[in-house]
Amino acid sequence: MHSLYIKTRIVMEQHPIKINKVQIRNLQIEDYAQLSQSFTRVYSDGSDVFWTHKQIQKLINIFPEGQIVTVVDDKIVGCALSIIVDYDKVKNDHTYAQVTGKETFNTHNPEGNILYGIEVFIHPGYRGLRLARRISQRTMRNIEPESHYVRRPYSELS
């Protein structure tokens, strides 16, 4: 997989932040320590969202091209995790637990036709830079050669 590099300079909260390199790439299990630190920063509100090493390893094993990180100057600041499921399983009322197999991801089906985003986050200090959009675009580029996937707006799934 190729990485996307972008150079930019941004200003946030009237404090200039110099960014030398933005990289959007596939998540690797070696990223877990940094990724877990990002979870802690992003979910500092006390919510219980936190992906275990075992869960991340499983996602990488079953669908590596659907697990993407954003790295700014060698620091992971964002992540998108996804699986592929059958449209028939999500087209009507469904819960997150049903679609993710209670976060076991046993519902992932490489022959399915819906890319289901199970997590997208950007560190609060890096929001507003369209990094989540870049993650989404990268994920779609990773899977587009598989023409059996169908893009549907979320409103069609509920």
C-alpha cells in the first residue's frame, strides 16, 4: 500500500501549529501503543470506548485494507476501523452490537457488499483539517477495486 503525504501549515485556536508531514496509511499492530494513547486522549470524557490489542489484531487479520490511521509528524492522531457486511443484515433496524457481532467482528464477510465504519476518530487538537475525510477517501481507494461493494447513504441503512 502506498502512503499519502501532505505538507501544510495550520492555525488553530490562534496558536500556529507547524505540520511537516501527514501520512494516511494502513494500521499495523505495531501502532497499538500509540493508538491506545490516542483513544485515551480522544475519549477523555470517560466513555468506555477503547479497542483492545486483541480486537485490533483481529481487524488487521480479517480486513487489513479497512483499518487506517492518520499520522502527523510521526504521531497517530486519527483512526478509522471498518468491516464488510451483507446489506441484508443492516438494511432494516439493527444495532451496532448486531452488526459488529458484539465487537467480535465475526460478522465481517469479505463477500459482503457494505463497508461498515465501526470507528472514526481524530484527536481534538487536529480536528477541522479534513483528516477524517482523508481517512475515508483512503479506505474507499483501498477497496474500490472490489467492484461488488455498494455505496449507500447512511439514511438508507436505518
